[in-house]
Amino acid sequence: MVLIKRHFIEQAITRAKIDEYLASQFQRARYSGVDIVQTPIGTRVTIFAERPALIIGSRGSTVRKVTEVLEKLFNLPNPQISVMNVENPDLDARVNAFRIASSLERGFHFRRVAFIALRRIMQAGAVGVEIVISGKLTGERARFEKYRAGKIYKTGEHVDYVVDKAIAHALLKKGIIGVQVTIVKEGKLGDYVRIKDEEEVKEFVEAIREQKKAEEEIEEILKEAEEEIVSEG
């Protein structure tokens, strides 16, 4: 049992190290994540990014280098790499964090970048988004600014499956700027409340009346049937 636990722990650690390595190497490609599956003939590695061409490289040169690193440095047996587009990059926290960091490195003002990202993420269908930018933003003293829209969940079990969070760093002349993006993707959760309009309330009341009337009719039919059975007996 101890050996089995150790095996899965080592696999998780290796997966985390590979994820960190790919994130550090392919920030410009808007790296999103990696999926690693062991197969009888080797290891299937799927890399997700907004700009897959930067990971593939000219005639697959970059992918071949990554394959060598995964095989020699991380001891993956016979890695077979495929690179795929992110399904919805505007709702991917890591992609957006890398976007913001890249914009900051190109000299755009942090507030403008944050508000543009905030609007784009909410228009993509997010329930809520929070962007935190920290570092030497306007002077020599480090501080942070927080931008938020919609509803953000911080605690609870549902955080594990509705919240996507990522961190990126921008290297500027005045120092390193940290970027943290939190996106709530799901829709109606347990605390979702909507006030019905007048027409909906009328329809609801009418439906209750119809249901009550039907129940009374059924009760009357059962009562008559019972009386017939008693009279025949």
C-alpha cells in the first residue's frame, strides 16, 4: 500500500514539474495546461495553448526539443507530444494571465490592460472574474491593485470545479510585476437567486390552482369508487 501511494505521489510531482517547465518556456504561446496519459507503448502528452504554432516550431523543431527534455530530464518513457488549441481562451485563467503579463512587458498601462481583460472575460460568459496586479506599479514602493466583476467564490467545495486560477509574471525595468487571474466559469450555482416578474408569478399561481383542482377531482373519483365498492358488498 505504501509503495502504491508513493507511486501516485511521484507521478503527481512529476506532472506538476512538467507543467511548471512548460509554463516557463511557452508564456508567449499562451500555454494553458498539459494532459499526460501512460499507454502500453509510451506516454501520450497533450499540450494546450492559444498559439500552438509557437510550441510546434519550424517543421516541429521545438516539439522535438521538448520531447528530448521530457524523456531525459523527467524520465517519461517514449513521450508522444501533440499540441492543441484551447477550447475557449477567454475563459482560461492561465491564458489571460499570460496575456496581461505580455501586455505589461510591451509597455501598456496596467489599468487599461486589466479593464480590457475584465470586459473580454465577462463577455465570454464568465460568472465572475478577479484580476490582481502587484509590484512597483507607479513608484518605488510595491503595492497591488484589484479589479473585479461579477461573482467570485473564495471558499466551499464548488470552488474546486467552478473556479480557475492562474499566476503569471511580467519582467519590467523597475522589477517583476505579478498577475493573478481568477475566473468563475459555471452558471447557476446553489446561491443563484432571481426575482420572478409579475407574469411568471401569475403563471406559477395558476399552475398551483390547476394542480390543486386536479388533486380534488382525483380524490372525488376515488371516494365515489370506494362508495360503490361498499354498496356492492
